Amino acid sequence: MNKVGISLLMVFGMVMTGGAATPAYYWNFNNAFNPLASNIGGAHADVVHLSVGPGEVFLGAGTSLNALEPASPNFSLGAAAAPDIFQLESITFRNLDFRHLSNVQLSFAAQTWSVLDTAATFTVSYQIGTAAWSTPVSLATPSASWSVYQVGFGGVLDGKNDVKIRLTFIDAFDFFDYHGIDNVQIIPEPSGSALLFWGGLALIGGLLRSRAGRLATPFRAGS
């Protein structure tokens, strides 16, 4: 394979591998001073907690599930109410930029503890710019043990900017209820146009290096 071909292969490999393995945004909630700021990517999360009855949002015990760090788990984002007639907790991830990106995936760890819970829902929705929020899609209610969720968006968020993604817990008429979220990853892949762009740069760079090499080859008599 010539040098140009090698350069193209190396750049394609780096872009595709990096895009698939590294999240564009990540929250582990371990920063006690600003737990809602993303650890990766310039995004932020907002939390809304409403309850008819005593309730609060706090940093609870975390998990290593879906975490990027090899270190021991630290904190998670939690909300509890006891007892309550109604409780709503939502976490919204804002300022998400997926321009030149595709196949956006959301993954996170979640758990729920409840006593005498009679009604509970867990949903995901999104908003692009100032458009209306999407219809919430139901997810399985978490159990008392931490479990990992993976959510795809079917290409709707591909190439979009100013995106928000929201997770919402709603429950009612329970003696005690706790919801926890940890290690949120939002992982897109490079779009086809981005791959072509980087591949084009690699091709131009390879051609320039090849031409420079020919120009710099010294003349030898008899060659």
C-alpha cells in the first residue's frame, strides 16, 4: 500500500475508533462543588424535583456500572420522597451539539427503591432548538439494583445543534421512593461527511508529502 493509502487508513481508523469509543458528553456527578457540569464536553444538566409531600434532591452513593473511570464509585444524582402523593424528578442534559455526528446513543446507570409504590413511570424525551419536546418514550422502571440503560434516537438527532435530552421519573401514592442516576454517557459517531472531510485532508497531506519527497530527491548521475 502506498503512503497516501496508509494515511487515509490511519485517519479513518482514528476517527471511527475515537468516535465509537469516547463519549462526546459524560457525567459522573462526583464533583461535589458542581455535580451537574459535564466531565466531558461543554454541557450542563438541570434537575427539577416536585413532590406533594416531603422530598429532596441530593448526591447519593454511586456505582461503577457504565463508568469511564477505573476508580471506585463515588456519587450519583438522587431524589427521594417519603411519604408522597406525587413525585416528579427530571434531569435535562442541555447544550448538546451533534453537528457532523450521527447515531447518537444515550447510556446510563439507574436504580429505584420504593415501598408501597402504586404508580411509577420512567421516560426519555428530547428537544431540538426551540421546537416542541418529543413525545416521551417509556423505559422499564429501574429496580433496587443498579442497571445500565442504552437508548438510541433513530437518527433524529443526527447533525443537530442545541439539543436537550431529558430523563423523567414520575410516581404517586407511595410510602417511600428513591431514584438514582449515574455515569451518563452520550456517544455519537462521526457522520459520513466528517469522515470524507478527514479523509480528504489525509489524501491532500499524502499527496503533498509525496510531491515534496520527489522534489527533494537528489540527482544522481546515471540514475
